[in-house]
Amino acid sequence: MRMARTPEMKTIAVFSLKGGVGKSTFAVNLAWASATLSARRTLLWDLDPQAAATWLLAPGSKTRDAASAVFARQLDPEDICQPTAIPGLDLLAADMSLHGLERLLFELGKKRRLAKLLDGLAQRYDRIILDCPPGLTETAEQVLRGADIIVAPVIPSPLARKSLDDLADILIRRGGKHPPILPVFSMVDRRRKLHAEALETYPDWPMVSYSSLVEQMGIKRAPLAVYAGHSQQAEQFAAIWQAIERRLAKA
């Protein structure tokens, strides 16, 4: 069932303090859900220099090393947004220039540059999904200042809660406040004792089970629901998106 569209643009940051937790996988699948399940005009902005989301959605993408130029106001973000094969979903692709973004943002000294760029896209999109670089970089800090909600994938473990508490503490120390954080368990394998214990400890955290179907995104170069729409994992991503929309509706 499609959800009603609201005119107010919202920004969802997919963020992790470390890599290898399925961050870009979440970003791509949540972007698909936004465009398809909620009929939102959606932009996935790939800010990770590794460009995994770009590779999945637009393997032939070439932005002429322009991804960081929008921060210097040399390009309008809309100039390099490109449609994907998913109706209603556009991509602002990553490229090699993002490797120099940290230095550029430092030199610019503009702590809310990204937030202002997002404001400029508000008339064109209903939802913007930000695939953040891992770690608390300057880019990530700008993302977190501009986001309405943070989706934080974590691997189930006894330290899952600590990693989220650490993130919240860091954000509070640096900015005094932070957007709501939605923790989600990633790559869950209930057969593993630590995973099972983490699920018992935090039963209200959304989760996506481990599956080779999810790994096949790298082969199919498409969101999971495109080729395995009836899978348990596709339904789990859809449920997470619905939880995000409910939170945004209350904000």
C-alpha cells in the first residue's frame, strides 16, 4: 500500500562509526522503499568515497569528479542528479573527488554547508537518503547536522548498545544535540549465540537477517526487492522504512 505524500522534505542519514556493517546496502534498499512503497520523490546522495551505492544503482555513472564541487558551490547539486532504473529515485553519485572532501570542507570553514545544499533540494525531493562515509569525519558531522533521522546499522553483539551510546555522546559533545537515532541490526544470524543474545536484549530494534540474497545485490546491481521482492529480507527492509516514516510523521 502506498503512503500519502507530504510536501515537507525529510533527510535520512545512514551512518556507522565503522565500515563493514552493510551501510550502503541499507541506503540503497531504503531509497527503493521510499520511491516505490511510499511514492516519494527520492534522492540517494552517495557521500562515501568508496561509492558502493553508486556502483549498485548506476554502474556506468560518470560525474566528472564533480561530487565534491557542489560543496564549493561550483556546481548546483541538481546539475549532477541522475535518474536510476527505479521510477521516482534519483542518484547523486560519488566519485574520486570525495577523497578530497574533508580538506575542502576544512578550508571552506562552513559547518552547515551540506544543510544549506539540502535546503536547496527541498522543492525537488520529498526524501533524501544520505549514504555517509564511515567514522566521525567532517563530512559525517555535516551530514548529521542536516539529517532529520539517523539510521545506524550495527552487527548484533554485546557492544551494540555501547557503539550507539558512544555515537550519541560524541554528537552531543560536538553539537549539543543530535537527530533521533534508529538502531537496526544488520546481517543477523540467529544461529550465532552473540547474535541471539543481542536480539533478546533489544527485541524492539528492527533487523535484517543474513542471506546470500542480500549479497547478490553486488551481482544484480539492484535493490533486493527488484529481484527477490517476496524474500524475508526484502520485507524486513520494507518494515524498517515504514518505521522511519512513522518517526518522521511524528517529528
